[in-house]
Amino acid sequence: MHSMTGSRSPHRNVLIALASGIGVTLCWFLLTWHYGFDLADEGYYWYGSQRVLRGEVPIRDFLAYDIGRYLWAAAIMFVMGDEGIFGAHSAAFVYQALSVCVGTWLALWALQARLGTARTIGFAVAVALILNLWATPYYKVYDYGTCILIVAMTVLILTSRSPARWFGAGVILGLAAVMGRNHGVYGAASALLALGFVLLKQGNRHAVLRPALAFIGGTILGFSPTFLMELAKPGFLDALAAGVIEHVHSVAGATNIPLPVPWPWTAEHGKNGWVLWACDVAKGVGFIALLLVPVLALLAMLRKRIAGFTELHYLLTASAFVGLVYAHYAYSRADLVHLALAVVPVLLILFCCSMLGRAVLPVAIGVLGFSVLAVGQDVMIINSKLFGRTMKTVVIDGSTLHTDPFIVDHILASRRALATVPGAQANFLAVPNLPGLYAINRSRMGIWEIYALSHRDAGFEQAELARLAKLPPKMVLLSNHALDNQPQMRYSAIHPVTYKWIVDNYEREKRAPMSDLEVYVRKGSLAAQ
């Protein structure tokens, strides 16, 4: 067995990983944080964190991810005294820096002092930069970084039979599940694969009994914030269970609205020029690598005797297991965001292969170049500076942000509209996916479903309307767009009861729109004006 501290220079590696991980992540944060803003997914994260600061509970009081990211973000924002957009960015930065340090240290642990100090530092900086490039968009780092921690958990299981280390691995799994149920499932699957590998290679079942029990105990401890939340906020577990049941019984058990896989041969070079074609090809290659690279790595490790395993081989094996299970997430909605959240194991495998081939720095530079192409169209600063993407500026909480023109138009249109009706800024309804407007205005959404992207039955809609009836909104902002260009996914189609309620009780403003937001005020209000 090889301890995770068994490096010939463990302290040096830790210091280099910390310095490069924190340093590169901080530079990346300062360079990029004011590029990009999203009223939908980013608003979902930012608004939820604000509501936690006000004592509300994710899932129980509003539709949300699992509680981990909101508790983390709210804690950092509370310490900073900033619930604005910079506070939300900063909370994610801390988690990103932590996870990048772990990922960089894993790579250095496998490297095992094969390079001199200067070249090791260069390699660590390259790894940290590559990991930061793929952490896009920033508010998804809670998923991206958790995948890195799951790799570390799997390495712990493979490299030791110490109950204490397996207990620590269990704590990681439990905390990962608090960050997201999907991470709990993927992490448990990775742990089972690692356990099966250990039994296959060594065959001594009794030797893993005590460590396995310790792992279960650690998992329960790591997951304990969920139970503590129930003690502090009764009703949370009921809401969580209801959400799990609903997900299990959802149509085909889909975890996301699917998109076709952008295979490299589907890229059209004549459409946007050769550079953007190369970006599309790189993205498609990424989806091929998600399965191909872990499978090839695992086949190679299965053929090797475990007695000859070094740190490098353990990281290869752990990354292969985690890569295989996380590929499901990427293919569930095949876009760059989901690819990025599952690509870390593949990157770690490539780093390991570079060590085997004694081409560490050349491969790192090649992976860096590939990464720039693959993520370039989705990382705002790269797309703007290198590819000339058109952007507009908007001021939020005193900070100037650069983002897509339609986002800026939505924000300006909402500001203009809300200013015309007294009290509307504190009491409006914005649907289907505009929680960012509430975060900007520091207001509370009157319904539970703050992000409406799926069909709901009439009973659910009636319950939401009952909530609105307690304090009817003074204005409605509606983006009735066709999600993924599917007309059947317009809000008017997926929430017909609520849409009818809007049309029956509100009238649409006729003034020239600044965006495609439809602005509705209570009937009679326009005549009064």
C-alpha cells in the first residue's frame, strides 16, 4: 500500500500545491470575475444564498439545489458582510481555490519528485491553470470541485487499509452528498468500484471489513449537516424526501433536459470560421475522451500487478473509476457546462500518462492549449478578448459587469418597468427563469418554484397561485421564450394555469420593449397612469 503522504517530498508538494493553487486561482478570479452574468442559473445560486442569510431553507422554502453550496456561500457572504454579486463570486472562489489545491496536489503526489523544483513548480502552475479554465461557469464550481474531492476519496480507499483513512474518505463522500445528491451517488459508485478493485487484486475480504465499517461511519458524519438542518428547521427532510421521490418518478428518470452530443464530426467549419470550428471540434473530442480515456486507463491498470503499483497508478485507477461514473452527468445534457463538471478525472489521467511517457511539461502545455479551445466559447473573457464576442456592460451592486447583450437588455428593461409602479421592486413576479432579478433587487419571490423549466400539473400550479394570492404581485415580468428552441417548452405551455392567471388578471404594457421581456401590470393600472 502507498500512503497519500508517502511522497519523497510530501511537505514540498503540499507547499507547492497550496501556493500554485491559491495563487493561480486568485489571479484567475481577479481577471475574470466581472465577465459574465446570468439571470437564470447564476441567479438561482445567488438568490438562494441570499434567502439562506434571511433564515429560509433551500428545498423546503424554495426550489433549490442541495443545501451545501447555499450554506457555504451564505457563510462566506456573512463573514464578508456582502450579499451582493461580489460576495457570491468570492464564496465560490474560496471553494474553487480549495478544490484546485487538492487537484494540483494529487498531480504532484503522483509525480513523485520526477522533476526538479523549478520544473515541478512550472508543472503545478500549469495544472492549476488548466483546472481553473475548466471551472466554468464559476457558480458551478461546487459541482466541479466536488468531483475533484471524490477523486481524492477514491485514492484514499485504494491506497490504504487504515480504518482512519477510510473514515476520512467516508466524510468526504457524506459532505459531497450534502453539496449534491448526484455527487453522493457518483461518489458511492466510485467507492464500490474501488472496493471491487481491491478485492479483485488482493482477495482478502476480511482485511477490508473494519475499513468499510469506518467508511460508512464517516459517510454518516459527513452527511450529518442534513440531519442538523432538520433539527434547526423542521420540515426540511420531508421536503427533501418529496424532491427525491419526484425525481425518481420523473419522466424517464431524466436528470436534465437533454441535448444532442456535439460530436467533433458534426462541427461546421464554414459557419463561423476555422478558429471557432476548432473550438467545436475540441469540445466534441472532450465528449469522446470522457469514456474512452477512463476505459483505456482502467484496462491498463487491470493488467498490472498491484504489487507494482506506485502513486501514479493509484491516481490513474481512481480517476478512471470516477471518470466512468461522472460521464453520465456530462451526457445527460451534452453542453460545455456539463462536460466541464465531469472532465477532471480525464485531465488527471492525461497528467499521469505524461509522467509515464516522461513528457510532463509538453503534455501539460498541450492540454492547456486544448482546454483553451474547448472552453473558449463559454469563458466570457476568452470569448471576448480572443474571439471578439459582442458584450455589453451593466452595473450591479456598484460593480461593472460585461456580459451578453440580451442579459443586459433584460436587466435594464426590468429596472425601467419596476420603476414605473410604486412598490413593484419589492413585490413582482418574474418567470420562468429569472431569479437573478430578485437577487439584484433584494426581494423575495412569492412562489416556491423560482426556476420553472418543466411541466407541472394543475394541482401544483394552483398551490403556487394560492401563495401569490397572499400578496399579489404588482407587476409580472415574463420571458415566454422557447427553451432550447422547443416551442412546447414555452412558459405558457409548461405552466398553462399560471399563464392564464397572468393574462386574466394583468394587462401587457404596449410601450416599445427594450428586450423580449413581456411586462404586465394589474388590470386598471395602465388606465390610472
